[in-house]
Amino acid sequence: MPGGGSGGGLGEEWGDVVKAIEALGPEYPSVNRVISLGLDRLVRMLGIGLSGVSGGMILDAGAGDGSLSMLIQERLGGRRCFIAMLDPSEKMLRLAKGRVRRLGSDAVVGLLEYAPFRNSSFHSAFMAFALRDVYSLTESVNRLASTLRQGAVFIVIDLAKPDSPFKREVLKLYWRIIAPLLTAMFLLKGWREISKIYSTYLLLPTEHELVQKLNRHFRLTKIKRMFFGGAHILVLQRLDTQVCVKRDIADRRE
């Protein structure tokens, strides 16, 4: 498996984080609602709206329990689209298949780094609270880019690590103490699993560093920051292949 680590994915933390998510099971949507202060659905809907996606082949990478795919179907209504839900957890995808309309969707168990799709298969891709949980950020972004057509839209909806040191310290406090405490207070369980978010937050690259990594294959077109910079929506466009090759050559020379 490709390497991860600080600024480049969860690395050796990956297995423990997946187990924590699976342990939440059907409680996952409720926990998300609590730790997002009730705004998780709104944030996802905002990301779908900002994307401008109106149909076609859509990849939901890191689909989890299907929360985002369900909202995409709701937003697009009867418009023609097909959603492929990819996730490493078979347990979470079983939940997703119970929530997302089967007509116009399918679920695939697999790692994004080795996504079992043909190149240029998708018109758009979403990752909602999933990009920070990949094993290797570099390998995941490379593979994701290869599955998208040139000009395709890629939408990241996720926790963010602000460039401001002060904001980073405030958010560290939230994820280390306040989020688990809220979960324990309102749900009486799940706080141990939620405490794992703190580990993923520490391994996150800053927003600037993340955008720099994505720039190899994508052009940032929109950015929406929320929650004191602790969450963001990035709307990106897949670059022309020749542009990507030139950037690769430039990076190697450096």
C-alpha cells in the first residue's frame, strides 16, 4: 500500500480510523449532526449547489453511509445521472444502499488509491468529509484525477486546517475536547470514536498546502470557508492532460 503520513494522508492511522467509523454504524448521521452543530446536511447541500453539477456520471468517493449521494439524488430529482459510491468499508456501504435509491446508483468496495474504474469515466466527483481519511493523499488524488474527464468538476467538502496558527489552535481544542464532549452529552456514546477526528486533524495539511497538492491535476475555481475556517468547500476543475504533464516535469526538475 502506498505511504501516507503527515500532510499526505493517514498512513498507519488509517486502519484505526476506519474501525472507528464502522463502530458508529447507524449512529454515524446522528454523530455528524451533533459535532457539526446541526449543519452537516446544510454544508453538503451547499457543496452540491456550488458544484453546478446537473447530471452525468458522478463519483462519490468515500461515500460512507451514503449521506451525500442521497442528497445529490434529492437535489437533481429526475435529472439523468448515475452515482458510483466508493468506500473501503463494506459495512458502511450496506448502510448506504439502504438510504440511496438503487435505480441510478451502485456501491463499490475499494480504496480510492486503487479505484476500480476506467480512466475518464466520470463527469464529476465529490468527497464529503473523506479526503482527510485516505491512506495516501498523493496516490488518492492521482487516481481520482485519472478517473475524471478533462474539465470535470471535483468538489471537496471537508474539515480544514486554516493557515492561521491561532485558528488552528482553537480548532485543535474543539476536536480534542469539545466534539467528544458534545457527543457524550447528546448521544451518551460514540465519543471514543469521535475522538479519532483529532488524530486526523493533526495529520491534515494546511489549506494552502492542500490546494498546492491538488493543483497538480486541478484548478481551484471556488472556495467557501465556514466554522472559523474549520471546514471548507473546494470546487476544482480537472486540468488538461498536457498541463498536468508539464507540471509533473517542472516538479521533477525542482
